Amino acid sequence: IGDDQKQHLELTRLLAERFNSQYGETFVVPKAYYPKTAARIMDLQDPTKKMSKSEENQKGVIFLLDDIRQTKNKIRGAITDSDTKIKYDKIGKPGISNLLDIYASISDLTIKEIEIKYENSNYQTFKEDLANLIEEIIVPIQERYNEIIKSKRLDEILNEGRNKASFIARRKIYKVYKRVGIKR
């Protein structure tokens, strides 16, 4: 989960644990998985704020279905600082640190390895490489999305999913009613 979802998970855990302790094992108590890097992606135009789809300035937000040229331009135009050293420092260099987080989250490199890779480079080269890496990730997602969204099978899949979810939910609510003593 992302950093900003921690309170939702804790509430869910609390409810499941309380119900289970009072009525018996009914709900699975969820466990958090926090990514090692990029638990919170920051806005590309204001790296002190979390990236948010509801942000007025859309230049700071990456949408998976944006035109890839637009996405790459957002990376190229991301706010950094006047220094050109590619170094991770969340406080002193939040812009480049955010981009390093993004890079590490979509590559098999650690932030330290990325710093070493770009130690004799500049922001422009780093941003261009990051933009190209993002393109490698996003374009196949967009292609698959377009394939699925245009598929005649999509409605069938959605209906099957709805039916399965409804069946599971009915069984779970029946179990809950039975445990709390309101089963008819």
C-alpha cells in the first residue's frame, strides 16, 4: 500500500480483529505490504505534495492513459533544483529525489545504483532516460487496455466477476449474520 493508505488499512485491521475476537474467525486480517521505494509519489510540479489526480495543475500528474508524448513531456518538465547533481535528498532536493523514487520503482535498480549510474550526468539526460523507461512500462499497459476496452468479451468478464463477487459476498454476510445471531 502507499504511505497515505496506512490509516485505512489500520481501520480495516481493527474492525476485522474486533469482530473475530468477539464472534470467531470470520474475516481475514489484512497485512500491509509497503514498497521499498516510492511508497508515496510526489507531484512533478510541486514535489512537496503527493501526486493526486484531483490536482488542478495536471502537469504534475502522470495518468496511465495519457498520450505517451504528453507523459514524457511531464517528466522532462518536472521541477528539480538549480544544482545538477543527481543525488537523493528528500529535504534538500525533493524534485530529483521524487524522480529517483519513480525510476527505482519501475526499474531493477536501487536509488544508490541510479545515483552511481548518473553521477557524471545531468538532469536533462536523467529525465530523458526516465521518460523512455516510463514509455517502456506504460505503452504495453495502454495497448492491453485498448485491446480489453474494445473487446466484446469485456461485458462477459464483468458480468462473471459481478456474479462471483455477489456469491462470495452473500456467503460472507450469511456467516456474519449467523455469528452475531441475526440469522433467520
